[in-house]
Amino acid sequence: MQATAIIILVSPSATYPLICSINTAILLNLNFVSASLYISSKLLITKAS
């Protein structure tokens, strides 16, 4: 809810790049999380075998 409130307060011209940067940050975080999960699962598999 806080993110939407911030976007509403920002002027319309600045809203689009802000949304883009937020989306980019979310995508980077998801990529990082999935990569670290993948690596940790690989490590667990190699330790188990």
C-alpha cells in the first residue's frame, strides 16, 4: 500500500520512470532469489550424494 501512495504523490511525468525502476528492482530481486535457491539446491544435492 505504501508504494501506491508514493506513486500518487509523485507528479505524473515522474511516475512512469519510477514504476519502471521499481519493476526492474523487483525483477532483479526475483532473479537473485531464484539464482541463490538454484545454487543452494545444487549444493544440497551434491552434499547428499
